[in-house]
Amino acid sequence: MASKYRKKFTMPEGFYQVLEDYSREVLRDQPRDIIEFSYLYFKALEEVSPCQLPFTCQQQAFCNSKRCEIQTGFF
């Protein structure tokens, strides 16, 4: 049951897409160290486009190549 005292938060623009992409990569890669994976994933995003979300197709392709680099670091 929802409380009338519960604060309603607004989602920042692009947040849902970032969260969805991140979740997909975690589920796809199944990293052993999720904290390190998360750090490297978001660091790679920052290098791609520090202040421009959502991504263009070209940026997403670059991000996917970074994901491959990140993934190899865990094995």
C-alpha cells in the first residue's frame, strides 16, 4: 500500500536507458567481481561520452568494444 508520506522521486533523463544497458551487460557477462566490473563499465562510458546520454549508434558500438576489453580483464 502506498503511503501519502512517501516522497516521489523523478528519474533523470536517460537514467532508465543507462540502467537497462548496465543490467544487460552484467547479465550477459556474469562478472565474478561485480563491483570492479561496474567501475570499469562506467569508466568506459565516461571515456566514450562524459556528458552526452543517451548514446548514438557509433558511441554504443564503441562501448560494446570497451565491454569486450573489460570482460577480458576478469579471466
